[in-house]
Amino acid sequence: MPSWNRWSGLFGRSNGANGASSNRLARLHEEERALLPHYRNQNIDSAVPAIDVTKVCLRLRHLIRECIPCELEEAQVTRSHSTVITKKVVQAAKEAGGSEFKGCVVFALLVNMHWFKREAIIELWDAELHYVRATACTVIAKQIIESEEDMEYLLHTVLLRRYSVLIDNTPTAPVNVIEKAVDLHAVRVIGSSGYQKCIAYLWRGWLVQDEDDPSVFVDYNDKDNCSFIVHMDPDRMRAPRNQNAAQVLFSLIYLGLYTAAINSVNPSGDLDGAEVALYVFTFAYVADELVKLYKAGYHILGFWNAFNGTLYSLLAVSLAFRLVGLSYTHDEQRHHHYTKLSYNMLAFIAPMFWGRLLLYLDSFRFFGAMLVVLKVMMKESVIFFALLIILIIGFLQAFVGLDLTDDNVAGDVWYIAEAMLRAIMQSPEFGSIEGFAYPWGQTLYYCFTFVVMIILLNILIALYNSAYSDIYENADDEYLALFAQKTMQFVRAPDENVYIAPLNLIEMVVSALTEWWMSKKTYEFLNDWVMGILYSPLLFVAAFFETRTAHTIRSNRARGEEDDDQVHDWEQLVGQLDLEAEGWTKTCETVKPNVEEEPAVIEVRKLRTEVEALKSMLSDISKAMVLQAEHTEEVLKSKSGVPQLFPEGTGLTLKEDEEEDSKASPEESGKAPQEDAPETEAQEDVPETEAQEDVPETEAQEDVPETEASDVPETPGTEAPESSAPETSEAQETAEGGSKSKKKKNKKKNKGGAGGGGSSGAGGSGA
């Protein structure tokens, strides 16, 4: 409640009072701000330059197009742990704005959602692809909102700070994410936890617009104040929750006045107190609708505006009939006629009065979800009524033509219209139409009945079924979207007076009498006192609940929790239970399933690991075999002087050396090629017994045991060509040398004896 000493400024003269005429246009411009934030903040600058926000939008657009290059199923994008919208994609989206403009990323994603939906309308051949991309924008935006841990940054920078983009090199009207999601009906973003926390804070009035900068929302500092008087401030009527309570209260009073008026019919036709109050309320509501239309334009027009407009029009016509009846004396027949007509029309609109309550009860979940379903079903029924109107016009013209053909007078038009209406209401009259232009009239009526009852009504049922199933699957998010829209309609500018109809009539009087000559500061002070008096019953109730909430906030802060935290039944014993010490946490970790990855993917990865292990094992075995072979070769060389299979530094194998020796020129060998004898001939010339007797056992043969020679693997193609006349001394020299260089020298000097060939062959076979 304003302090008492503020009354001193009511009639005080100040510079503002003397110069009221100079500032009158500015104040009128402020008063002409739209009620909806989307249109009220047209003169507010964007928090980030529009060119930078547009660049962020284009970066995100490129990212989305790269992630979804072709048409995909929507479930692949929206499901949890999607393989399309991965954590890396979300992180890349966060980095699109850099460290300086990262707060506008969610807003830029909503802009891209709008762009993709428009592109889907323009490019119908790729409509599904663009719709999936638009869905991907909402999925990424939701994950960014829900993954943000800094709640202060999320509320004030990401969700409530206003941004704009460039269109035709002109910045658009700055809006925030809360408003943009409501305008685009982005139910997935609206259903995120961070978004709903922001809506809850706005609904309770914990977040309000800054008085110095309306583009910035600040915290309500007295929400933890336990003083009752502090919460009696008339500015608390700007909280959407308090405004909604006032609207519901006035709607119930309005309905009560109507009930009293219709249940107390005056035969004389005079207006009683209930009827006067009823029409005063109606005038206030009509004025409120006209002011909204003047400030916000045709953009705010919707179903409920048309519904209320129809109701108020019928009430105005009823009042007009009553006044016309009062213009006659009570004895005249016309007086009774117009009075009766007025009451009949007043009784006729009773269902609309009760249906009007749904407009103010949509903040409750039951009524809100039902209204969403009805809204979508009515939109779907537009197709049915469009087809029905076209058919009615065509068949009506045919019936009128038949009537004119009969007697050249259209005297049965109303009868025909009634018969067609009965057919639409599934109560056709086939008997009464038999005599009308027989047989053409009857045949035409049968066709009309068949088209309406069999085809069109089934189309309507199918449309209603489809609309209901779509909304039923997503009813919670649809209700949250409706609630968010209602909340943003109640958000008021800090310098805007809150006069809810029918109290707006008092605002008109106060404004007309004082605003034109009073200073702005004094005028605001006067409005505070007027609202404090008018809303005192509501403020008393609101202050009672806000005081209780303040105690809860202090308790939550003492426990280190959020201001809106609530201790549920399952949280009361959390501090007395240590799951980690009991080992229960470890048990749960071992048995919990892996829901982030598909079972088939897990099995394939496991198989890949096993294959890699098998390949590594085979590689180790191969290396070990090579090392073992090299070690065996070195041992044989050191013990028996057997030549190396793979001499170091040559890069050739023993087989390659043998082939070089076999390809030596006749000049190098010192013998013609035809003199060489094959091994078989040498074996025939020198019998095995004689060779064993003639050739004595040398030291080399004693040093190399038979078992050791057999251990050396035989390399194919390593046998040297034998000569027909071997010499024993040369064979012994070759066996004792054990090196290929000495062997080559001996071959150049001699033709190669049988004994040398046999000794060399034995060594080769042993190797």
C-alpha cells in the first residue's frame, strides 16, 4: 500500500505538472502500447545486434542441413539418445554463437524452425524433409534448455532477453524465447523443464519487467519478505495469477447478474438493478475488447473474440428491444411484443454465458486440455463446412430452378431450405418431397441426402477422430502451450495500470479527469491508490498466500534448495539413508540396463573388440615364430658353421643365392655348359658304397651331428648343381668353410666334384 506521505504529491505543482501539455503525446504513446508483449515492445532494442543474431541463425541452419541431409523418420530425430541429434551436435549448436552471443542460440533455433516450416510450404516436394529439420531445431533447443545448470543465466539471458533478426535489412520487433515459442506453437520447447520453471515464475509474479528497461526481466525482491503489508502493494496485481483470479471472480459475478436478470422477468418491461448491472458489465467488456483491438490490431482476433463478440451483440440487441418496448406505453401491444422479444433473446444466449466460463477456467488442467481438443477439432471441421456450403448452394439452386420451372414463382424456397436442413441433421423427409417436380425433385433430394449423410458426415467423423488422436497423444504439451500463452497475455509493462474489466470504466473516468493536467508521477500515485482501494479484497487474499510462500522460500534457502522446491513424501527420509555406504548404489549400477545404445550395436562393438584381440594375438605369434627361426639359425651357425638362411646386409635369401650361382656365365664357372652333368648321372657313376669307402670321415663331419643337421629346415631350390667329377679335398674345404663367399670362389676355380657336391648337398639339405 502506498505510504501516507505520498498524498502530498497529489496536487503538488512540479515541472511535470506545468509542462503536462508538452509531454502529453509521449504519455499517450505509452498508453497505446499493446497488451500483448509481442506488440507492446516494438520500441525496445534487441539485447544483441540483429546482424549478429542473424549470423548465428545462418550457422545453425547450415548445421541442421548437414545433420539431416535427406528425409528421415521423425522418430529418429525425436527419440531419446538419437543417433541423429547426438551430444556432439548439441554441443556444436551451443558453439554457434561463440562465447559472446551464446545466449541467443535457442532464439536462433526457433527462428530456423520458422524458416524451415515456411520452406516446407514453398517447396512441397521436400515438405517432409523441411518438417523434420524444423523438428530437429526444437529437439536441440529443448536439450540446450534442459542441460543448462545455471538457472539465473537460463532465465534472464536465454529465455527472457529479447532478440531480433534482420529481414530486408530491417530489424524485426524484439521478442524473447518465451514469446517466440508461444507464437510458433513450439510445444516441444514449451514442455521443457527450464521453460516451465520460467513460466511458473512469471505466473507467480516472481519475475517482473524492469522499470528502467522494459526489455529486461528482474526478480521480485520481496518474494521472501514475510511482512503482510508489503504484499498489499497494488503493483502485485500485475502478477498473472492475481489477474486471472480477478477475471474469474468478475466472470462469476457477471454470470450471477445474468441469472438474476433472467429469473426475474418484469411484465412491465422495466429494467431492474440486476439488468442494469448486467448491461454495465457488458459495456465494460465491449470497451475492453475494442481497446485490445485498437492497441494490438487484428492479430489478437481468435475463436474467443468471435464468441464474446457474438454474445455481446445479442445482449446489445436484447437491450435495444427493451428500450424500444419502453418507448411505448404499457397498454400498447408493441410494448409487450418488444419486451417479450427482449426476454426471449436474453434467455436464448444462456448456453453462451455458461460456455464463456471456459475462457477463464483454462488455467486448470482439466478444462485446458479439453479446450485444446475442442479448438483443434473446430479447426479440422472447417474442411467439412466448406464442402457443405458449396454443396448446399449447388443443390439449393437446383431446387429453386425446379420450383421456377413448375409455376415460374419461387414460392417453396423456405420449404426447400427446411427439408435440406433436416437432411443435414440426419432427419430427411422423403414423403413430403415426392410431389415436388416429380421425378426430378425426389431424385435430387435423394442425391443430396446420400452425399451429406454418407460422404460428408463420415469425412467429418474421420477429421474429428484424427484431430482427437493427435491431441490426445500430446495433450500435456498442448495444455502447457495454452497456459504459457495465457501467462504472456497477462504480462504487463511496469508503467501500465491494471484495470480489469469492468473496472476499466473507472480507469476511463480517472484518465479523462486527471491525466491531461496532472504530472506523470502524480498520476501514477493516484492510480496506485485507486487500484489499492478497488482491489483491496483481492490483495488481502493474495498477501495471505504470498506471506505463506515467503516462509517456504526462506525454508528452502536454508536447506540450499530452489525457491520453488517442495518436499514430497519420497524425499522426507533421503537424509537418513546412505545408499552408497550400504552398497545399494553399486548393486544398481551392475544390474541397470544400457538404454543409451541399441543391443545390436553393443554386440557388434563387443565382436569388434574380440576380433582386434585375435588379430593382435596372431601378430604376436607370427613375430615369435620369426624370432624363433632367427634364433635357431644363429645357433646352427655358431655350432656347425651352416650358412645363414637370410644373410644380413644382402637382402637375399639362400634360394636367390643358389639361383644366381646357377645363372653364372661359362667364363665365371670355367667350364662349358654342356660339360655339366646332372645329379642323377653323378649318383650313377659313384656308387654309395664306394663313396663311403673312398672318402674318409673329416673333422667337419664329426663336428656336425646327424640330428642337428636334420633340425635345420630344408629350403626348396637351394641345391647347387653338381659336376661329374667331384674331388674329396675340395668337398672338405667347402664343408669346413661354411660361407657362401668361399663357396663361390671354389666354384670359379674348379668344376665341382662329386664329393663336393655331395657334401654341399648334404649341408644344403640339412639347412
